[in-house]
Amino acid sequence: LTTIEVRALSGVCRVHVGERLARLASLVPAGLTVYVTDAHVARLYGASFGPGRTIVLEPGEASKSLAGLERVYDGLLDAGADRDTFVVAVGGGVVCDVAGFAASTYLRGLPFGFVPTTLLAQVDAGIGGKNGIDFRGVKNLVGVFQQPRFVLCDPAVLGTLPAGETANGLAEMVKTAAIGSPALFDEIERAPEKALGLDPDLIGRAVVESLRIKAAVVEADEREAGARRVLNLGHTLGHAVESVAGVAHGEAVGAGLVFAARLSVRRGLLPAGDAERITTLVRRLGLPAEVGVPAPARPALVDAVRRDKKRVGDAVRFVFLEAIGRPLVREIPLAELESAIHDLC
Ligand code: ADP
Ligand code: ZN
């Protein structure tokens, strides 16, 4: 068991890695508890939730919406939630995002905790304190910064993940490694099949290492005024591809990482060999290194990049790489990004 503390302006969060879901009750304060989950997770793990009310969302990204949010507010209203009610999200990134946003805004803020049940949510979405929903096709357009009181990561629940979900989480792990840990990158590169097979030793170490890196970045800059921007590596194109092509987040991030690496090479920042390593690793994890966006869909892709939150006037803050483990944030004119999308996608 490893506990990592995230000390941020909006609160202190304790992340318990390697803890069992069965120990959840010991983390939840006395009083009314409202669980928020989705139908798949409820069926698999609902019995371990402990006493309280449970709000069940439809599985999938469609719940990360005003409709999903309303469902949680309705459930809190029905449950007679007051300021002392504690909200626990048990599920993937979607559930954590919606429940965290709902809890942070209901009655101007209820305390909440997360039990992320996907690899993606354990290494990324569950920590950092960004909770939000998509709106009009733009990912995470509406949201808050608010730390959960705790995050409980139980490796055992990853055993029931559907095929594809593991690679989805590994994409985010490779991103984190590319930002801050050449050693973690090497380790996944040495045995991608072990990572895909959720080898307990490898995954245990890799989750802790990913969380340490993310926690340090979040502590330094919770509200993304500077340093935190590096966490967007692979996400400028990634988010656009995700909303335009409708692929899974991890697939979009995989392709986004390769794009960022190639663009870094093009700008003379990154040795071509490092971009090759990233491309090869993304492929060996079963993720697409390129997304075939058909020519007619390109304008929509560029449009989606333009709506990106990282945009500053006619430029976008883009995360480049100088080496594996060394990110660099620079503005790139939209026009250059657009031509890169044409050439590299
Ligand atoms: P992400 O964390 O990838 O953003 P979602 O919240 O959309 O993911 O969850 C992805 C899918 O996996 C959903 O259908 C969800 O119900 C399902 N799921 C989440 N956790 C588990 C688990 N531990 N075992 C099986 N299915 C799960
Ligand atoms: Zn992501």
C-alpha cells in the first residue's frame, strides 16, 4: 500500500494505491453517503459500497453531460443531501468527472472521494482535481478545480476491465512517462505485453510512478497557470480527434502523442529516434499511431483544435518534447498546426 498526498489550493487529497475496495468504508466519514456509479460497475462491485444511497448512470461518455449531471443532482435531492453528505464516485473517468463536478457544485460544494475503477481513471482522471463535463461536442468545456478528499485505487478491480480499456489507460501512462519519467517509459517499452496483461508488479509500480509525477505537477500548479500545461501532451490533437472521429480517449491520446513527437522533430526539438520509440511503443500497445481522418473531416478537426481551451488568439499552447521525459510548452500558430495536421495525420 502506498499513500501519495496531493497538497493543492482547493484541498488536500490522499491517494491510496494498492488499497482494497473492501476498505472503502474506513475512508468515508460518518453520516449520509451517496454513491455515484454506472450500471456496469454497479453490477460488478455494488455489493462492496457500504450503506447509503446509490445513483446509477448509463455507462459511457454520453453521461459526461448536462443530462448526466442532472441525474446526479436529482439523486442528491431525492436522498435529502445536506452539507454533511459525502459523495463517493465509483467508476471510470466519466463517473468520477460527473460526480466530482456535481458534488463540487451541489449546495455550493459537498465533500467527495473517488474510487477509480479503470486504469485510465487510476493514473489520470481520478487525480488532479479537474472535474467537468462535455458541452456541445467540446470535451471538458464546463468544470471546476476541486480536490477529492481521497482516491482509492484497488488494482483488483482492473481484472474485469473490457478489452481495449487497458490500452486506453496505458496511453495516459505513456504520456505521463514521456513528461516526467524516462525510467517508466523504458520499463513499459521493455515489456509492453506485460503492461497489456496487467502484470501486477509492473502495473503496481507504474501506477504509483504515474501518480507521483502527476501529483507533483498538480501541486506546483493546480489551476494550470503554467507548469501543469505539460499534462496536455498529446491532448491538443487528441481531444480534437476524439470529438471528430469518436474514438476512445486513449486511442486519441496515442495518436496525439505520436503527432506531438513528429511535430517536435519537424521543429528540430526532438531527435527522430525518440519519436520513433514513441511511435513503436504506441503501436505495440495496440493503439493507433495515426488516425486516418478523411480529407472531408479535416476542417472539423482544425475547428475542434481552434475551440481548444489552450488557444491564445491565433495560436495554441502546444506541448512539444525535447527528449523522452522533457516536455516544452510553446505557442504554435493555428496555421502551422493546421498544415501539420494535413502532413502528419
Ligand atoms: P474512462 O475511465 O476510460 O474514461 P469510462 O468511465 O467511460 O472510462 O468507463 C469505461 C467503461 O468501462 C464503462 O463502460 C464502464 O462501465 C466500464 N468499467 C469501468 N470500470 C470497470 C471495471 N473495473 N470492470 C469492468 N468494467 C468497468
Ligand atoms: Zn487524457
